[in-house]
Amino acid sequence: MERNPVTELREKIDMDRLPSHIAIIMDGNGRWAKKRLLPRTAGHREGMKRVIDIVQVASELNIKYLSLYAFSTENWKRPKEEIDGLMKLLVEYIRIELDRIHRNNIKIQTMGDLSKIPEFARKEIKRAIDTTQNNTKMVLNIGLNYGGRDEIIRGIKSLLEDIRMGKINIEEVDEGSFKNYLYTKDIPDPDLLIRPSGELRISNFMLYQIAYTEFWFSDILWPDFKEEHLYMAIIDYQRRNRRFGGI
Ligand code: IPE
Ligand code: IPE
Ligand code: MG
């Protein structure tokens, strides 16, 4: 029988040493569309299909936390039509996928300031969060109007407020207690961060949380990102020696 190369790759993964938390900067939609002389929104639409695929694959692999960067605090600089298109796609994604996500016992969470997200999209996001709040198989954590610096500053402000109210003493502020002031208070730091599209930067993603995260960069554009690329990233990750400052 002929062997399927994707299956062969998947079988190379050590299921006992999976990363618990994978984070992905989903980049390259615009360039994917440009190469095909299509509008940028067509790239975002294709990118949304990859979100559907990768959520499925990650959950089948038993990944516990998947963080996806969907819209940054800097992405408001883009033309209004592109932003509107992205918000509409987000709604479309939830309408298409929420049933399946819920059936697969996946919990949807977001990080970022949702108050700036247009009402029509915020309503759908809230519905997705409420519907899936008790699910336990995997957390799908979506960065929406998310910025790492914004997250840290918000955390500091709310910490200062708690100090002023006497809820916490300055002496009690440490890495353990500060974590509670971040969007990710309930989830562990990413073990593996994947950035496709050829850019070798972090673009303000999870700045506080990636202190000891392993990075996997690739030239693949997000709309071309397939399950085998996720497997390659995990296999690479499993070859690394994580020392966390030790020997
Ligand atoms: C990522 O693709 C999607 C978002 C940032 C929302 P881009 O739109 O950044 O695609 P490129 O980087 O222009 O190719
Ligand atoms: C990062 O991609 C943000 C998201 C994927 C949502 P960008 O395309 O905005 O990042 P830069 O501008 O190339 O750094
Ligand atoms: Mg980009």
C-alpha cells in the first residue's frame, strides 16, 4: 500500500511530548492574494479556511491551548474596507464553525480589547464565548484588537487600582500574582510560536508570555499553511532542548 507522506509526518510526532500551548501569528494573507491578482480580502477568506483546518487538526492532536493572532492593535491602521472585511469574516467564521467547535468540546476565548470591535461582530464573539464556556477539550484563544504592550499596560493599571483599593500589597506583586492581570491568566505560556509568511518578528504578540517559547518561522503564507506544516513545526520543537536558563 502506498504511504501518505502527511500520515508519515504525523507518525513522527511524539504524542507524549506535545506542546501544550501553540500560538500562531497568522500572516501573509495579503501577499497570497496579491500573487493571484486578487483583492486582499480574498486572501483573508482563504486564511479563514486555514483557521478551520488547523483548529480541527490541533484538537485531533490533543493540543490543549491554541492561540491565534487574528487582529492586532496596530491593524486599525489599515483601510476601512479591509477592516470591515475582516470583521465580517470573523462573524462568518463563527456562524459556519460554532456548532462544530462546540460539538468538539472546544472553548473559545479571546484576548484584546473587544470594546473597539464593531457591535455586530462583538455580539457573535460573545455568543461563541458563552456557548462554549464549559468546554474542556481545547482552548481556542483568539487575539482580537490584541497587542502585547497594550495588555501589559492594562495589567499594570488594573494592578495599581487593586493596590490603591488595598486588594493586594506591593510586596505581593511577583510573576505569579502579576499573571492574573493578563488576558492569559487562565492559560500557560506558549510552548511553541509559529509565524508563517517569511517575516522574522513578533509584531507585538504575547510579549510577556513568550519569555521561554520556542519559535518556528516559515516562508509559507498563511493561506497555504497545511496540516503538514503544523506537524513539521511540532517535530522541530520536539528536537529542541529547552533549558529555561538551566544547564
Ligand atoms: C494577516 O495577513 C492577517 C491580518 C493581519 C489580519 P496580512 O493581511 O498581514 O497579509 P500580508 O502580511 O499583507 O501578506
Ligand atoms: C501580525 O501581522 C498581526 C496578525 C497576524 C493579526 P501584521 O501583518 O499586522 O504584522 P506586521 O505589520 O507585518 O509586523
Ligand atoms: Mg502581514
